[in-house]
Amino acid sequence: MDLQLKNKTALVTGSTEGIGYAIAKGLLAEGAIVYINGRKQETIDASIKKLKEEVPAANVYSIAADFSKTEEIDSLIQQLPEVDILINNVGIFGPKPFEEITDEEWFRFFEINVMSGVRLSRHYFPKMKAKNWGRILFTSSESAVNIPEEMIHYGFTKTALLSISRGLAQLCKGTDVTVNAVLPGPTMSQGVEDMTGISDGKDVDEVAKEFFKNDRPTSIIQRFASTEEVANLFVYLSSPLSAATNGAPMRVEGGVIRSAF
């Protein structure tokens, strides 16, 4: 299927690894022009090299920014004043008992996970409306609905993204601009490998068995999704073919959320 993404310009934040990297790769495979993002230029350069090996015709560029620093976001916008597709993917997570989460950590999670997308959308959204075409996607999470007891601050930020994406979508009424949120479930990314101990040599199958027994027992697929499986939904929602999907929380969480809609 031709997703009609050739020569569309996309910015994917937090895309040097994990879901963001897989989204960038998927967009590139469809012929889009993609700007990938990370905090360090050397990390971005390594990811670009890998992308060009995996997608030989990749039209990929780099744009470094630390989303905890507003001046670096301003610099990113100056370097890339207009895009067709904005994927607000950058985010941080990590388990911590509620009683031990400091004010500073609450604000840090909010700054990176929520305000990064707010600031970029505030700039690009009016430009998309002016030309009557654009796609904005927020990486939310099943944790936006099933708030994880072990990282309430993370769940809070992902719920906030549902409100923001729906509100922006309502401002698109009568246009060809769409704004949606994607809710991934447990996904085998580098961050998950680090958090679960797989990076330290723990057996993948044993980790998965314990995780889905104790932490996500409602999962229907009873396994970690691959980053590519999650990215496929982002790529489709970035496409002109997805024009009738707007203001929606789109789930790719393996059935963890126990609801009919």
C-alpha cells in the first residue's frame, strides 16, 4: 500500500532509539523526509548512519535538542520552521515509589513528557492549519488509562497528552489537519530492556513471563510488542490515508486496557 508520504517532511522527537527510531525508519521507507532528534549529536549521527544502512534511499537529517531546556527547543524551531508531520515522541520514564518522588522530579517529567509537545505543537499547529494539511501525533501510553502504581508521575504525564491531543483536534474542525494520540503498551525498547534487567543479561523469556504475570496480567498478547509493531500505527496515522481519524486515542497496547472502546 502506498501511504502517500513521499516528500512529506517529518520531525520525530526522541528518535535515536526505541519507538522513535522505528517510527523514523517507517516514515523513511515510505519516502518521507525525516528529521531525527536526540540530545547528543554523536548519538544522532550514529542513528543516521544505521538508518541509511537499513533504508538506502533514506532522506534523513539531524536536529539536536534537549527538551528540558527551552532555549534548545527555540533553536530547533529556528532550524526547522515548518513540518508536515510532527511526532511528539520524546519522553522519560522509570519506576519510583510515590512517597519518594520529589517536586523536582514531578516538574522534570512534566517538562519533558508534556511541555515538549505543547511547545512544538504551539509553533507548528498554526502553520499546518494555514496550509490546510498536517499531522500531529503524541506518544501517550496504556499507562495513561491504567495508571501504574510504580510510576504515577509517568502515568500522569501520559494522561495529560490525551487531553492536549483531543483539544487540538477540536481546533482542526473543517480542515485537513489531524491530531491523535497513540497508546503503546509494553514494548521491547532499550528503555524497557534497561528497566527490566534484560540489558544486564536477564533471560528475555523469563522476564516477559514474570512481567506479564505480575505487572500486566490483563495483556491479551502476553508478550512485549516490537518497536516496529508500534511504529506501524504511527506511520499510518501520519499518512493522508488516515484523514478520517482525528482526536482519537489509538491503542497499540496488546489488549492491556480492559475496555470495549
